[in-house]
Amino acid sequence: MSHSPQVSIEEHAVADRTAGPYALTTGPDGALWFTLVHSGRIGRLVPGEEPTSHRLDPDSGPTVITPGPDGALWFTQYRADRIGRITIDGVIDEFGIPTPGCGPFGIAAGPDGALWFTETAADRIGRITATGHITEFPLPVTGAFPSAITASDDGGMWFTLNQANAIGRIDMDGAVTLHPLPTEAAGPVGIAAGRDGALWFVEIAAGQIGRITLDGQITEFPLPDRTARPHAITVDGDGTAWFTEWGGNRVGTLTPDGSLTVHDLPTPHSEPHGITPGPDGALWTALEIGALARIAPADSTT
């Protein structure tokens, strides 16, 4: 593990401690959009301004949020079995998923102009068009708990199978390929496309970061703290993977050459979940204690 430049981490309160900021993304309006999983709200933060939020059903469980190809933000409602859409002006549409109790979690825009999402409790991958038409594709495995999903350079969608210990890929026509992980019971969760064509993912149960090439070659990088429970991962413009350590109260980086660094968060037990490049060039992570944290090189101005 090599030494890296110091970072400065600032926390920005966006909700009370019970609201549960979970995932976040940069919207087309240059704001951070985030889910409040416990209070059923979608939040918006322009760095330097006061946060605002939009109310959903309090028990809907908004989980992952992503920009859509239509200029709106799309999000999963884990407990309500719905996909939501919110415009940058705050207009909300909701679309029920045909399979009840399916537990939608991850969502990402695909190369086909639709959004693709995971159904954790139904062993399915879903697809929703910008007009709300939903198609579901069954996976060739049961009890797999498909979790995060992302588009990749090969025209497919890649996703983690948290309980099946595999990384999956689905074609636009619904054909699925599974790649088993070398480490047993690794529990993969977050996944993100790299700048080199490969994909990066986290193994929450094994305390490792993984990398998989488009032809299925897997490399695993053990964390210094194997009990850190890495949760989410994203890749910045330099190709460095940034990840959250939900159990270790840290954020970490893994460079393309395999150099690993971790940084403690300022507030103990802050429970970092989602992480994303922000509109201001910094990295931002959602802290379940009610804040978003901004991570930037220590010499950068805010």
C-alpha cells in the first residue's frame, strides 16, 4: 500500500440522522441528487447551497439513483416495488414493477436508451423505457440477490450477484452470462465501469476490491482491513476506483496499477454508502448519519 496525497473531507448535513442518505449521483443540472432511504425522499444539493428534498411515500425505500438518457433522474423504490423518475424541476412519476415483492435495488442507464435495474428478491433484471414500459428477464440462478448494475464498453449491463457469489452480464436481448468469483462467499455489492474497459466491484463479505475484464478475467485486491465491509464503488476521470468502507468508516482508492489507499472519515460510525464524482470535481459520499461528505485533495479550494 503506497502513500498518496492527503485529502480533505468536509461533511455537509442534508437531513436528520434518521433519514438515511444512501446513494447519490450528479444530475444534468450540476447538482448532487441523493436518496433518503428511511424517510422516503429524494434530495438535491448544489455544493455551497442549502439542500432541498422531494417527498415520496414515506415507506417506499428509495435506494439507488442515476441520471437517465431523458435528462431526468431515475431511482429504485426498494420497499414499494416501483421505479421512480424525477425531473430537475422536481416532477415525480412512479412505475410499478409487474413482479410483487421483487425488491428493486440497482439502476443504471443502458446503451439502448432505457434504464436497467436489479430485482434483488426475484432473481430478475428489469428494463424500463423512458415512457415507463417494463420488461423483466429471469436469471439462471435462484436466491442470487442481484444488487448493483452498470453499463460497460461492450454494449451490455454488468451486475453483482450478492448471494450467488458471481458477476453477471446481460445483453440487450436478455442473454445472461455469469462469472463466479474466486473467493467463496465474497458478497459482491457495488460495481462500476473502469476507464480501461474493465469493471471494478466490491466484496462486502470478503473485504476485497475486485476487477473483471470483459472476457471474465477476475483479479481481487484484499483491503488492509478485511472487516471493512466495502459497499459502493465509482471510477473518477483518471481511472482511479473510489470505494466506501461501510464497516470501517473510511473511503479508499485503488489506482489502475493496483496502489491502494484508505482515508478515515471525520465522524465515527458515519456509515458511508454511495459514492460518486461530484459536479465540482471532488468525490462525494452519502453518510447514513444524515450528511454528504466531500473528498478532495487537501490543497484544493472548495
